[in-house]
Amino acid sequence: MDSNPEEPPTSLHEPSTAAAKQPLLSKPYPSLEPPIASTSEAEEDQSQYLQISYNYGPRAIKDLPFLILFCLLVLCTFGFGIFASVNKNPHRSEISYFSYDVTSSSCVSVRVRSLFSSDSPETSRFHGGLSEIPLSEEKPSSSNSSKSNLFEVLHADVSSSRDPTSSNSSKSSFSNENSPVSHSPVSLNSPNSTLLVSLIDYSSYSGKFASFSSSESNVLESLIWTLAITLILSVPFVFSVLLLLKHYTKQIVYASLPFFVIVPIFMNVYWFVACTLSSTCSDAFPLAYRIFVLIFVFLIIGVIVWIFVVNWHRIELTVRVIGVASTALSKNLGLFGALPALTLGLVVYYVPIVLFLIFSNSNGKIVPKEDNGEYVCVWKQDSWVPAYYTLAILTMLWSATVMVEVQVYVISGTIAQWYFSKDESPPKHGIRSSLRNAFGTSFGTICFSGLLIAIVRVVRSIVDNARQEDASGIVNLILRCCANALLSAVDFLNKFTINFAAITGEAYCSAARMTYELLKRNLLSAVFVETVSTRILSGIILVLSAIYAILVCVLLKAVVHLGDDAYFVAVMAWILLIAVLGFFVHILDNVIDTVYVCYAIDRDRGEVYKQDIHEVYVHLPISRSHRAGFVPRASQVV
């Protein structure tokens, strides 16, 4: 493929020879806006956008105020966290050892000795009770007989304490002259009786507890091994899915579509039958409830089928979009190492903040408090601790959204470098260059985008909570509608902004404006890209992870013999696998968006860097209502 901009690119939109000789910018697209009065302004504006491409040169620092604000927030969180760690009160966990001192009118520490320490009163009474059992001067013939007689005495004492009417018989049995050991009866009112009863009760239940612990340990061991094997297998599993999507996209998608319906139907019927046959489940869930759940799940399956029918004309185009995105991702496999490393770095970054939150809870003092005429010692937290909790939680939330945007930035920068390269091989140090830009000149832009996403998430959570609380009134309804419209607009605006900023190095507001103008000028819709392809990819990973969970459950029942606990282990393995595959779908979705923006830049400049991508993305709809599907290229030739 010759990507020399000097040569006229092949037109993918009109088959006529005259149109093919013109660059894409000069094509007479139908205008959605009134004509611009000033031709010079239009030419100046178009000349500005003709220079859009990947910025390989040095980039200026953008959105510096948001970078400074984020750094100040992090520094304050760590600074106050270190202060909280150094100034924590060591007596926070010893509040039960403090009592009110009338003389000093304050709480003082009273060290209480342990129950089973050598000098505690309880232990002294226990040893004193045992010393009240005198042994005869005759040496027992064996140690076993002495132990047996001692436990007989203990048992007799416990029996006497439980049944006072049998005290006389107990005493007579103790004074048996034929016994090699002579005993004196233990008083029923002795404090040792309660202790001996506890010891006997513990020994009687220890067998049951050991059996329960053994069962729990088997389940825990099976769970750990299953999750470890699932995590190890998820790596080749992801690469296998990527390879299949690259070479056999159509076969994988069409083979998975029936399972979108078959798997939910199987799980629904299996649950209904198993619960009906099980007496425990049938008693817990009445028949009417089970029938209601069965019908409700079938209705959801019907909605899924309806979605497939409505979007069937887009399936073929979605298959091609997923195929080219998988090809682009397979050319940049280093992302599978860089992105998990970023996530791990976020976890490591969170560890000291969590420790600071724990230490900050120990900042305060023990003070007396009057309660019903008596003074008790209570813990009084320092007044700045709640404010620090708020600061730390906001920092963690903003940091999480910043890390998400960093990953999007790295994906976009790496894929864009591959797209605008002259050959098919990925550029050297592409990921390193994207990471340097993400944590360097464009980090302020990323912080700005992360702040907007964090605000959207918080506001959306508030709106959802208000909806769950059934807040009535026309005012609340209007506010919720306005909030949802505003949040959707922010999400839509932010969708391609970071992709564009990673390509050009522009500031956030400038990147948002230029992206909107770029897509509007080329009559491209940003709606289609994330709808059908995302749903199909999500359905594929749901099907694959469900099949894996069923296999795990069968193996655990047949080989390990876990019984009903196998369902719990299988569900945990399903959650782990779907989390890993969901991360893979997140990467692939961002690749689709980045390729979409790169195609728009190509189209705007009248160049064709990747011919196979142009042959697919040219069929994307220009609006949500446009029912565009994939038409084979041969059918367009006249």
C-alpha cells in the first residue's frame, strides 16, 4: 500500500473516476449547517485542521492548573497521613483498661492481668481446687490409671454441679475405699465447678468443630487452587480470544450469538428444576416465587433476542470493525504488559493511603463522659480526622479516574503511532513514548479529564440514590432529567477527547472542540462505535466465562466431590475470569475508538494510511438513525 500523500488516495465513497481523482476534503458532502459567509475564514479553519496528525515532536505542557491541583491534593493526603501515623495515640485499643479517677478527674490506665496468667485470681482458684483433691500416699501402678481417676473426679464434680440431687451418691463414690486414690469431695458451690463444666463442654464439642473446620478447609483449599489456576489460564485464554477475533471474527461472532440465548435459558431451567427437587430450596422459595423468577428471566431473554433482531443489519459491519481492531491490538501486544502494570501501580499507590486512614483513626484521646450519673471513659477523635477522611477518599477517587484516563491515553497514543506509520510493524518505543507523554506534558489534561469523570460519577451516584429513595414531586423529576442529560453530554464530550489529545498533544478543551468539529465536518457519528460492538464483545465474554464456570463446577463435583460448595467455587472462578476478559474488552473498545479517530483524521486530510481500515470504517453510519450496514466492495462497482 502506497501511503504517499502526494498521490491521490483511492476513494472509498464514490465509484466514479472523477471523484476518485479528488482528495476526500474536496468531495461535495451534504451540508448540515448553513453556508459560512466568509470564505477566507473557512479556508483558514480548514488549513488548521489539515495539519492534524500524530505529534511526534516535543509537546508543550497543557492544563497546568489541574496538574498543580492534583499534585497538591496528593501531597496533602500523604503529608497529613504521615502526621497521623506519627501522632497516633497508642492507647486507642486499650480503652477498656481505662477507668475514671476521681482524684485527678481524668481517665487513668488500670492494667488488668490476663485471665490465665500465672498470678491471676481465676488461675489461683483453679489450682487451689485441684489441690483440695488429696492423693493417697500409695503410688499408683501406672500413669494411665491416675489420669483416669482424675478425669473421673472431674466428671463426678461436673455431674454433681449439674444435678444437685445426686450429690450424696457422688460423695460416696469419691470415698470408695477400694479405689487406689482417695478423694475428698469438691464443693458444688466452688468456683472451680463452672470452670470444669466449661472444660468438659469444650471437649465434647471439639470433635464437631474439628469436623466443621476440616470441611471448611477443603472448600477454602479448592477455592484457592481454582482461582489460582483460573488466573494462570486467563493469560493464554485472552491471547487465544484475540487470535480468534483477528482471524475468525465472523465465525466467532455468529457462533456466539446463539449462546447469548441458549446459556441463559439453560441456567434458568436448571435453577428452576434443581430448586424444585431440593427440599431445602423448595421450602425457602415457594412455587409461586420460582415461577415468577422463571418467567421474568425468559422476558429478559426475549429482550435480548429483540435487540439482536433490531440491530441485525449492523452485525456484519460490527464483525469487520472488531476484526480490524483485533488486528491493530495484535500489532501492539506490549499493551498487555503496560496496562496491568499501571493497575498494579495504582494498587501500590493505594496501600499507604489506606494505612494512613487506619492510623488517623487512632488520633484522639480518652476522656471521661458522664452517663446516668456515672463517669465512663470514651474515645474522642480529633476534629480534623473526618476532614482527612474526606480528603483521602476524594484523592483515591480522583486517582482512580486519572489512572483510567492514563490507560486510555497510552492505548490511543500507541495505536495512533502504529496507524500513522508507513509499514505494518509497530514503531519502536511506542508504548514508552505514550507513557512519557501521559505522565509528562499531557498529565494535566489527563487530570482534568479524570476530575470531570469523578464529578460525573459522584453526581450520578447522588441521582441514583435519590431515585431509590422515591423522591416524589415534579421538581425532583425535572432535576433528575436535567442531571441525566448533563451527565450524558459530558460522557459524550469526553469519549474521544483523550484519544485526540493522545494523538495531537492538545489541551482538554481544545481537543474536545477539535474532535467535535472533525467528526461534524466529515459527517461521522460517534454514536455507533460504542454500541453494537461493545454489546457483542460483552456477550462473547459472558458466554465464554459461563462455559468455563460450568466446566469448573462439573470437575469439582466429579473429582473433588465438593457437593453444593462447588457452585460457590464455580461462581468465584466465573467472576475472576469475567473480570480479566472485561479488562480485555475495555482495551479493545479503546482501540476501536482510537482507530475511529485516526480514520477521521485520514479522511479529513485526504490520505489513506491503512487501506483495510478505510474499507471497513467507510460504511459506518453518519447518524444514529442511519441504517447503514456492511456492503461488500464488489457490489459498489458500476
